[in-house]
Amino acid sequence: QDAQSRSVDLSRVTKLLEGSGSRNLEREQLKALKKVIKCFEPGLPLKDLAQVMDIVNLCADKVSEQEAFTEPLCQLIRLCGLPFLKKKFSDEMSFSETASKCIAQLGYLMRVPSSRVRTEICQCVVSFYDTEPPRKLQSGYQPTSANYKMQMAELAGLAETLVLSLALVENQLLEKLWVLRALQHLSSSGANCRLMLKAQAASRLCLYLGDPDPSGLLLLHSSDILCSLLENTSREEVVQQLNSLECVYALKAAFEELLLRGPGRAERQLRNDLLVLGSLVAAGAAAAVLESGFAKLLVVLATFSEARIPNPMLKGLKLTNSPEDFEMKKLLFNVIGVLSAAPCAAQVTASLALSLQLLRDSDVMPALLSYIRPSQRPGACDWSAAQYEELQLHAMAVLASVAPVLVEKFLSCQANTLLLLFLEWCLGQGAFSGQGNRSHARGGHGSKLDQMRYGLRVLRSVVPLCHGAVSLSLCAQGAISQLLDILKYTAEKSKEQEDAILLEIQADLLFLLSALCDSDLHRKELFSPEGVDLLISLLQMDPRKIHSGVGHNRLLFTALDCLWSCVLGCPTAEDSFLQRQGIGLLLDLLALKQKTLCNIILGILVEFCDNPKTTSHISSWRGQKEQTAGSLLLELWRQEELELGVRRDPWGRIVDMKQPMAGSFQRQQEVVPLPATCPSFAIMEVSENARAKLYCLFCKLGFEALPGLSAQDFVTLAIVRRYLDFKVAEVWSELCEELKEEFKLVRPDEEALRVISEGSESIGRVVAAVQAEVLENQQQQEIQEEERTYARIKATQKQREMVNRSWESFLARTSNFEALKVKRLQEKSVEAPRLKSKPQTEAAHSAPRKGLGGTV
């Protein structure tokens, strides 16, 4: 073989093919081509690719005039389908450019007007994905890696070329099928999919869906490629290419044909793939789906088994409990949710109106509500228990998006009553056992928690709307007490085992109670006192659980929102909350100093201070290390100013007298003249931080006789006391700047503005003086305390020295020999005053006394 390959002169063959004319020359050319094909039968070496492709291109040019060159050309193309051969490992990198150009030339050969050549090219591309090793190997060569040709095809842009070549084979079914098969293999790569999308592959392929094809392969290959494009490229770009009436009509026709064709499993799966495409087009381009009637067909199909009156559009259609039909049912429910959501409605209001009108005129609402009746199973299909549960949960999830846009239909179908009865069933002890094995049933195995969760989601989507009929209907049927019972039940279950579903249910319940009781005194009275007890238990949450990621943070926020909506404004509920030490719990949460919690809690405390009993509860609170409420609030003020970048010296005193409250962002803003209806930055800044709420709290608590404050707290308190004056000064400063920008002021106006500006600065100087006095008093107190401490230390040292001298004296009296003479002197001094003679009858007594050891 080596000798044979050396005997082939590719340059000579190229020159031979460039000639033309006689019959003998043609025979010589064909003979030379057979020799080349025989020589490279094991495969094409990378180093010879360029010359071989020159030969291929010369043969391709001769095919249209000389039919005899078709067979050699096809054989040469077939050789390109074999693995390339390399001598060294580095040949793959060295000849990568040559290999990519070779594969690109294969795509360009689709121009040859020969069905056999085009088919051979597509077969060659398909062989790139054949992982079997070659049967024959040329001596001294090794095949390239399995994915080498795939990488070269991506570099060559072969996928884009084949998509463009579809225009050449539109009327040739066999050639079109082979091109689609090749594109189906190429679409496994994301890079190839992007190249195909660049050539408008999505719209081209969608138009082929309705072409006649007895084999059904055209529809199969086209849908598979479209699914690959959706998975590997931008979904929005694919939908944009499909956003035309021609594409949607073709999609609808193909779907209808598969819907009524037969019970084959492959056909049903292909039908579902087309349904996925249709739902995506409806989500991104609802106008075309609505105008073509495809949306109406899908809506009717989604509800025909639950509707009482059969639709003639679907005559003869029967659904089974097969996995494919079950999947189609879920996809149809999803289409209803897509049409009700209408994400493109902000741009195309007409499409939204059409989709809503379609949903109103159809049986969507009754069909979805039929799944909320636990004792009945709607539909003609004999769904299994697991299938029915998933359909039930899916229908309720779709109902949560449909109900807000069809509120009138929702009320006319008595949906509120159905939902309350359904929730009562969820709370009851029945024989139902949830399967909990699908996407909508996570964690609800053996219980009704998933049904309860989705039922509450439906209510949550409707109740907050500005539609008083929904809330009125719910409250008239005792919804508040029922929701409190469910909240109590789930709270008890959470004590046994905390679960994300239970936390979500509790959060939804609190949200519903907030929406129902807001601005209605009677409903707030119904909420208290049982609701207050539940809120107290929720506010006693362990702070370490807030950031656990399970859902405690959401539960805490909804509890605070419920406190604001259901307790504040009702004297009975407020007194009940105060009696249960709720203010202390709020301050405990405030002491965590979490930014997201602080604003909400401060707002609640400000509202609570309208109740005169609240201030005593705030004043009596003590936190860690006996911290008082005033000290905590001032610490939050300093933290807020630190985040805003307000200028303060190391002791917290005012630095900028002109803008004592301005943060770094506010100082960078240029003064822009605004109309009177637009608030200035100084006004807007009030609502963007918590300083205004802190000031309101101190106005309620008072600025005098606040216990437990340090010198730093008093320095901060001096600023807080004049907060309103400083804000007024900021507004005047902005007004002055705007006037100077717009008008030339007369002298009296300039004088007035100067006096106002000086007055504002004088306030800052007064506060700075008060702060300096506080710090000076603190310094004097520290000096006095230091002196007292030093005096105590001196007294203690003196006492210690006296004790040491006493001890040394005691040791001397008991251990020093010289000091023992004192004892003898003592004895003499005792004996000296006694009489020399004593009566004989009297008993003699010893002079020394027991234990006597002193000298005094």
C-alpha cells in the first residue's frame, strides 16, 4: 500500500482533470480517479486533504456535462466520511485549518445538481458521528480522534451551509429528508445550533411541518431539530423566528394531523413535542397563535373532557391514561396559564384582550374549578390516583394565574365557596393519602398539604385585588376564622417537624389575613385575640432560623405585615398585643440590627406609639447587657448614618455645618430645577432611610430622662433632636440653589435667603456646641472618676502596708530572741506590785496568764 500511495501523483491527476476535449482524455481521467480512490481506500491522510479536495471540486464541475464523473465523485465523497489519517499526534492541530476547509467544501458541493451526489454528502456528514473504528488502516497512519470531524464541522460552518441548501431541495423529498437527517446529527452541538439559527433554520423547518410525506420522517426530523434549537440556543430568538402566521399555521396543521392520526406512541410523543413548540410561541408571540385559531383549538382541547357539552372541533377524539396523553393534558393546562399571563401584553394590548376574551368565552374556569371538588373526578379518562393528584395540583396552579384576570367569571362560578370547602376538606381527617411524587407534590406524601398549599395560592392571587366582592364573599362565609384554624393547625405541625411546605402555607395564610383585615375594624376584631396569640408565637422565632434558607425569613416578614394590617388600628387587638409583651419581642428583633427588618419594625413601633400604653413598654425594655430602648435606637441611627456616608468626626459630632444630615450620595447630586409637583432629593431622602422613623419614635418617647445612655448616645441625641430643623434647612438650601439657577434675585430676596442660610448654619453650630459640652462633661466625669479610683487605690495600698507591718511585728514577737525579753519584763512588772508576804491560808496563783504574748 505504501508503494501504491507513492505511485499516485496527485498533482499530475489534478493537471489531467483540468484538461478537456477528446474521448480518450476522459478515459484517462476516469482511470486516474479510480487509481486515487483505490490508493486512499483506508482513508484520507491529513497531509493530502488539500489536493484531494481540488480533485473533488474538478470532478464536481464536470458532473453537469459528463455523467460518467458522478460515480468517482460519490466515491471520493464517501472517502471523506472515513476517519482522517495522521502520522503524528500533532497533525490534528497542524492540519486543522485544512480539514475545516475540506469539510466546508463538502457543504458547498450541495450546489451540484445531482440527487445522488447530494445524498452522498448527507450520508458522509452522518458518518461523522459513527464512533466505530475503521476496519482497514494504512501502514504508518492512525485515525484521528472520534470527535475530530465534529469539531472541524463546527469550525467550517457546515450546519449553516446545509440549512441554506434546503432551498435547493425543497421539491425533492428524498434529498430533503437526507439533509434534515444530517442537520439532526449536527444539532447535537450548541455551536452548530447557533449557526443553524443564524441561517433562519427555525422558520425554514417549521414551514416544512405541513409538507406531504407518507413516511412521516419529515415531521419527525424537523421537530427534533427544532427541539434541539430550543435546548441549545436562545429560546427567545427561536420564538422570534417562529412568530409568523405561516409558521403557526404549519404548526397547527401538523398538530391537528397528529392529533387525529392514530394511537401510535411515537405519533403521540411527536404531537406533544409540537404542543411544546406551540406553547412557547404562545408565550412569546401570542398574536399569531390567536389569529391563526391555534389558541382556540388548544383551549378547547384542554377543557373538552371536563366540559359538559362536547365540541364538534374534536369529534371522535378520545384520551387514554397513557403517559403521552397524560403529558399532553398537563401541557394543555400550561397553555391556559401562558395565555392568561401574556408576558407580551405590555407591548401588544390587543393580544391580551383577545386572549382574555377567548378564556371568557370558553369553559376554562368551570373546567379548572372541577378539580377543586375532592369527592369527584372530572373528565372521561380513568386517571390513576397519582395522575389525578398531579392534574388536580396543576389545575390549581393554572387557576392561580387565570383567576386574577377573570375575576367576574371566578365569582360567578362560586369559586370562593368551593375553595373554602376544599380547604376544610384538607384540614379534615379523611382517608386520602397524597402520592407526593411529582413536581407539584413535593413533600406532601401521605398528607393533604400540597392541596392546601395550592388552594391558598389561588386565594392569594385573587384576594389582594381591588375587588371588594371577593373579600366580602370570603368574610361573609367565615374565612377569617377558618384561616386562623388552618394557621393554628400548621403551627402545631411545625413544632413537630419544620418543613418548607408548612412554612409556605403559614406565610400565605398570614398574607391572606393581612389582605382581608386591612382597613376594616370589624375584621380586625374577629382576628383578635386568637390571631394575636399566633403572631406572638411566630415573633418568638429563634433568630438563627431567619437565614436558614427554609422559609423562616418569609414567614417572619408576613407575620410583621399581618401585625401591621390586622392589629394596628384596632384598640382591642393593640391592647391584647401589649399585654402579651409583644413590644418586647419587636424590640428583640430590632436588636438584631438587620437592615430588612429594621425599617418594618420601626414603622410598626411608630404606629403603635399612637396608643398611649406603648411608651411605657418601650421604656421598660432591656436587651443584652441591660441595653435600653433609647440606646438601641441611637445605635441604629449611627449605623444608618454610617451607611449613608454622613460626615461625622470620631466622637460623632457634626463636621459640615451647611449640610449636617447629607450623605455622600446626596452631596454628589447637582441641584436641578423641578416642577412644584416633583419632590426634591431632600424630601425623597426621608423615605429612603430609617432616620425619620427613629425621630418620630423619640418624639413619642421624649428627649429627656432617657435611661441608660452613654456620652456617645447624648452626642447623637443632640442631632436627632434637631432632625426636623436640619431637613427644613436642606429644603431651603435646595430652594436657594434653584432660585439662583432660574432667576436673578433682587437685593431684599438675597438678604432674606442669606438670613435663612445663616440661621440654618447657626442651628448646626448650636448642636455642635451642645455636643462639645457633653463631651467636656464626660471628660470631667472621667477625670473625677479617675481621681476617685486613684484615691481608693492609695487607701487600699496604705491599708495593705499597715497589715504588713502588723504581721512583721507579730513575727518579731514570736520568733525573734531579742524580742522575747519583753516577756520577762512583763512578768516583773506584774510581780512588782504584789505584797511580799501573803497569808498561809491563801492559795498561790501563777503570775503568767495563758495565751499572753503581747507587750502592751
